[in-house]
Amino acid sequence: MIEFRNAAKSYGNVVALRDFSAIVPSRTITVLMGLSGSGKTTAIRMVNKMVLPTGGQVLIDGVDVATLDAVPLRRSIGYVMQDVGLLPHKTVLQNVVLIAVIAGQTRDDAEHNARTMLSLVGIDPASFDRFPSQLSGGQQQRVGVARALATKPNILLMDEPFGAVDPIVREELQVELCRIQRELSLTILFVTHDRTEALNIADQIIVMSDAGNIEQSGSPQELTAEPANDFVRKILGL
Ligand code: ADP
Ligand code: MG
């Protein structure tokens, strides 16, 4: 379980998160939804200490991440962004193996895990030796997910990962993400501003307005049946 406890972040005069408290239950998909600038990226990056709070805490299974070393923490948490950032001169397989080796796996283990994860995300073994530029955007995003899973994390942070993918492929990726979540019992914290995506994948949706103010949280069914206010109605297109 991930817990945000009055988490706050200011950049000078800009308040990115004012007082954000939320619980991300283990082995579920929680979606942070909000307009651009509402603090979603700030919140998600607090979990692996890419952003340090200026107030409050983030806890993983009751442990304040402030007390944990950033490097092993980041290795224990998968992170996927819209810009996949695969190394262009390494093959698909090498891209995934490299991360596992850096995390301390032996070459053999790393290669075994990389092949397993690439297959799990639906990359054909025939593509393992291709270079990223030879894959479609959707396939590159799958490799990004495989890479994030190569260190066998329990937690996966995903920041608008499918934003650059066309709608049909995007829906396929959503379906597969749900399958992978179940197969690996992952705790996923997923950021999107796309209502269809949120409703498709979420166990829980947290709707944020400015500075991470929570307008409502609950299951997709709860939010669509009883939106708390006009903001929620509008962002969910109800
Ligand atoms: P979102 O991901 O919801 O679009 P962000 O968390 O990226 O929102 O940003 C929240 C607010 O914090 C925005 O006003 C943004 O401009 C500001 N912000 C984010 N990162 C920085 C930074 N490194 N320096 C200054 N301001 C920042
Ligand atoms: Mg963002």
C-alpha cells in the first residue's frame, strides 16, 4: 500500500501539491486524473523520491520513503513515462537486460527475465534483436513496460504512458496492462487525463483539481453513478 499523508510540494511560489492525502491499495490500479498542471506528475514522482516533498510524507507499506535510499528504492519500483526513452543503439532485448543487470541480476538471470517480460507484454521474439526505431510507437511502449518490470518490482508508476499512442492501440495496451497487473499482482499508480482510459483500467480513480486538491475518489462505478460536483462531472464527461 502506498499512502500520501498530507504530502506537499512547492517550487518557489508555485504550489504543485498543497495537502495531498490518498491511499493506493496494494495489488490494484489507482488512477490519478486531473487537468494539466494539477500536480499528478509531482505526486507520482514522490513515491520513488524523484521529487522530495516540502511537507508531509509518502509511505510504502507504512515506511516513510524519506528514510529509504533513493537508488535501491528506484530499483524496486517500475517507472514508465510517455517518452519511453529506449536507448537507440541497443536492441530491444539489450534495453531490457541492461536495466536488470544494473539492478544487480547476473547476465543469465537478466537475460532470462528480459525475455520473459518482453513475451509477457506481447513482443514477438523475432523483434528482440531489432532496434527501437524499427518498432511502432505502441511496441516501443510495450518494451518500456517490459523494461520497468525487468527488476521484478511490486509497484509500477505510470505517467501518461500511452499518451502518444493512437486510440486503437491504446485500448489494446490498456487491456494488456490489466492482464499483466493481475498476473504479477502489481500495485499500479497510473496518471492520465483521458477519461476513457481511466474508466477502462481503474479500480480506483482519484480526481484532482489545482494543487492536487481531491475532488472525489472512488471506483469508476461510484464516480459515474454519483459524481460529487460539476468538476468531476465535466472531467468524466458525464
Ligand atoms: P501535472 O502532471 O498534473 O500536469 P505537475 O505535477 O507536472 O502537474 O505540475 C504541477 C505544478 O507544478 C505546475 O504548475 C507546474 O508548472 C509546477 N512544476 C512542476 N515541476 C516544476 C519544477 N521542476 N519547477 C517549477 N515548477 C514546477
Ligand atoms: Mg504530468
